[in-house]
Amino acid sequence: LMIVHEYFHAITFSKKEDIYIWFQGFGMITHCTEIKNVKEYLYTLLLPNLLITLPLSIFVIFVKLSNPLILKMIGLVSSINDLATIVYIIRNRKQIEYLQLSGKYMYYKKK
């Protein structure tokens, strides 16, 4: 699921940009030099969560499994960094002009 999660991040970037996905520790990271405004960046962060984590969570809620904890952990781990970044961006959205995803770091320009 990590590969699919990062791929969904990558498809939100322009095809004119160089996009890289690589392993970092126990996870994966998407890197692209494209500069995005706040709304576009939030879409980039939310897309894999809407397409993977939300359906997985709904599945676990409605299907009786003997051990749904594994699926819950997969969904949580794949989304926790994205969700923390989303909260940060929303809290500071009035001060941010644009954002850039560069590996494990998020760069932004303040207004």
C-alpha cells in the first residue's frame, strides 16, 4: 500500500516536473520540485487518504473481521504524516503563499 499511496501523491504533480519516489527508513517519500498553492498542496496530501485510507476504514467498520487491528494500523500509519501536515497548513494558511514537497521536508514561502 505504501507504493500505491506515494503514487497517488505523485500523479497530482505536473508531468513536466521530475518526480521521484524512494524508500526512507520504514516508509516511502515522494519528491517533486513543483511549486503549488495551498489548495493544490492540500489536494496532493488528501488524495491517497481519500482513495486508500477512507475506503479501508469504512471496510473495517462494516465487515466483521477476526483481527481488524492490522488494517487499522496500515491506514493510520500511511496517513499520519499527511494528516499532521494538513493540520499545520490549515492553521497557517493565511501566511503561506506557496508550498513545495521535497522529500521528507515541506518548503513554503510566507506572504
